[in-house]
Amino acid sequence: MSLLSPDHVRVGLSPREVVIVRRGGGWRRAPAERRTLPCPRPPQRAPWQAALPLLAEALDAGGSGPARLSIVLSNHFVRYAVLPWNEAFTRPAEREALARHRFAEVYGEAASGWRISLSECHWGAGALACAVDEALAEQLVALCAERRLALLEVQPYFMQAFNRFRRRLGRSGCFCLAEPGRVCLGVFRKGAWETLHSQRLPADAGPAGFGTLLARLLGATGVAPGMPVFVCGADGLPDAPDDRAALPPADTANGAPLAGLPPLRLLRRASGRAADEAIALWGAA
């Protein structure tokens, strides 16, 4: 590896903060540098608009050397839809058109200004479609191009967290990701997505409010009895990195059930892993 390898910058964008972890390239990597920048809260037409100026300033302050960027978007910025398998729509352009139609059915005219991407799926299985504001995608690309930075990927937080734990989840289950102000819950069976719900969580909800919302989402998805429910989260909710106080005492494998809920399997980073090694956005990665 060249001693002049570019730095790798991992970025997390959310309505309340921008998280940046910069790791030097080269044969001997310097310790990662982590910065968390709180976002101002002026009236905005879109929830992501306050975060981009902070990201630009932070990248400018980080130096002019070469760097590669990986960006994770808060679920506040992303809309999701599960597309059932349809053998009449198998080509990429056809599947994207089907996804766009689905978003338009749910969100109306606003969906015409969104950029859509779909997860890979095997024959006969449903796919997960993700949509973000086209303006957000364009501004991220422009921000990197202006600074001659290589943009490696832009990934929704739900998928980043799910992929992080994928090998521990098996082929069927329910995956719930909590971040400040939002909960996303998806059901997958035999390696394919069946449904996904994303809903706001009041800032003062606490564990009881989280449990109530989780019970409602599980009821809406029709989770089968005995299906494992995996939960990871942040900010005082299950899976705060070193604090289990958000739930009643539990053994090392399963959380004690909240009222009306099946046992929750709490997902955590591997023991001994540095918090910034995998960016650790909002406690869950």
C-alpha cells in the first residue's frame, strides 16, 4: 500500500448533528479523528439543509489532502418501500419505474423529486427501495467534486446498520433500528424483505414510549409468533453502547420483554471494538 494513500472519511448526517470520523491512509494508519457537530435548528424546507453547510465547513477545516468519503444518511432523510416480486418487472429500469410508482402512490407529487435506489434481490424475492431528495444527492456530489474528494457511497442508516449485523440475524426475523426521533422496523423472511415501517418517535418518549411504538409497529407488520425481534438503537434506547438501563435487567442474549412484546435481542458492537472503527453513528453501527 502506498504511504500516500488517501484518508478515509466516514460521515453521518442527521437533523441534529453531523458526525465525522477521519482515518489516515498509508501503511501506518494514524488514530481516527472524530468530530460531532450539532446542527442549528432554524426553519428549513427540508430537514437535511442544516447539515450540509456544517459538513462543508468540517471538510474544509480537515485539510486539502486526498480523501475518500462514505456517507450515512439518517432515516429522517430517507423514505422506504418494499416492492413485492413481480416477474413482469425484472430489468433494473422496470424495477425503478415500479418503485417510483409505489412512492408516488404513498407520497404523491413530492416523490417526483426523489432519487431512488433498490437493493439487490434474488429471483422471486421482494426488494427494498430507498428514496432521498434529489437535491440532497446532487449537493453531496457537488460538495465532494468541488473539493476533489472521492465519494465512495451514500447509504441509508437502516441499511448500514442491518448490513453491519446481517450475519447475526439469520434468514428470517424482525430488525428494529432506533435513532433520536425515529424508529424503523423491517421484517425479512427467507432472506427477502416483506415489509418496512418508519415512524417518528417523540424526543421525550423514553423507554416506555419506545416500547409502545414498537408494540404498535410489530402489530402493524403482523410479526409471526416466535419470530426473533432484533433491536439496536441509541440515545438512551436499547443498545446504547455501554448502558442497558433503557430496558429491565436481561441476560446476555435476550432483553427482558417490555409489556406486550416478545423478548428483544439487543444488538451491540463487538466487545473491544473502538467506537470510531466502524463510525458508530448514533450508537448503532
